[in-house]
Amino acid sequence: MKATQEISPGLVVQRFTPPLKLADFKLIAFDMDSTLINIECIDEIADAVGKKAEVAAITEATMRGEIMDFKESLRRRVALLQGVPVSALQEVYDRRLRLNLGAEALVSACKAAGLKVLLVSGGFTFFANRVKERLGIDFARSNLLDEAEGKLTGRVAMQSWGDICDGAEKRRTLLEVASLLGISPAECIAVGDGANDLPMMREAGLSVAYHAKPKVREEAMVAINDGGLDRLLEVLR
């Protein structure tokens, strides 16, 4: 067991001694909103109907772990989106969504080292599928917004695996993909920022908190508190 240490400004490691080899791992799993990308998509969609503050307050409390039931939290927030034009999703993607600093570099380094890449998000397929394609990610799982007549209905649609990708589903997805690849959880890296990322982070051989909530920073093996996602490469050679 290694004491917590800041190996460079804004980069904290605990419970192991760096550097490890990136090639020792076979899968890296990323949360999307506020991890791979710069926004919480649901908050920005809500802005289209003047409800951003109301939705963002629920999002923030959920990510801090103050609202424990992520599914109920998401249903409450999605209900507030009823009547939003589907076209607003494209506007959010085009005008507000940006990849976080270092995302492309880290994903490229992982792929070059032979890792598969998983995006597993409590956000929405509209954005996850586009980010997946943009970064060349191998697997993605996220929530599907129900729509009718060009508008959001305020509900989350059922998919083959279930309706809402919460913390338990993130954990299950990580383990499912690891099993599919014939690898152990110890050969996985999980990167996230909120309380609903902790179940998958606890299963992974290496857990990484990116500009995360305090509870997540405390539990993670690596905490990137300043700079981009590619700072993980300072720990993994």
C-alpha cells in the first residue's frame, strides 16, 4: 500500500507506485459527460426550455452522491425535457459540446498500446454515438431519449439491456465487456468524475478520477485535478 502522493502539480496517485505500463491493461472505460466531454448534456438540453438551473441542480447533487438513486434522478430530469424539439440535441452537439483536453491523445495512446475503449454513460445515445465515432471508440452504452413527432416525450426509452445506465449498469457493462474480451477486471482502467462512476471504478484494476467530485477523488487510485486526460500518461508509460 502506497501513501497518497502528488507526483506533479494536480496529479495525485495513491495505493500503488507509478509508473505502470499502459500495455499491462486491455480495456479502458470512460464516463462521457464532464469526463470525455466538457458538458453535462442534459443540463444544456434543458437550457432550450429555460430549465437549465433546475436540471443542473439535480445533476450536481447526483454527481456529488447526495441523491443516491441515479435512476430516479435521471427520470426527474428527463421529465423536465418534455416538449423540447429533437433539433435542440444537434444544436447542443454543434455549439456546446467539446472534447475535454487530452481526450484524443489518451484514447489514441490506449489504442496504440492495444487497449479496447469503452464509453459507458448515464448520458444519451445521441451524443455518445457521435463521440464514439469521433474518437474511434470500440464499445458504447448510454441512455436513449424517447421522442415523438419531433419532440422529446420526457421519458427514457427501453433498450435491449434495460432503460437507464446508472452506476450498477456501468459496473455490469465493464464486467460484460471484459468477459467478452476474455480479460479480468484487473486488466481494466475506469475513468470518471461522479458518484455513479464509482461502482465500475471499484471493479477496475486502475481507477482514475478526472476533475472529479471529492468522494470520487478520495477513492480513485489516480486523481487528475488539473490539466487534461492525457496526464494519465505521466503515470502509465
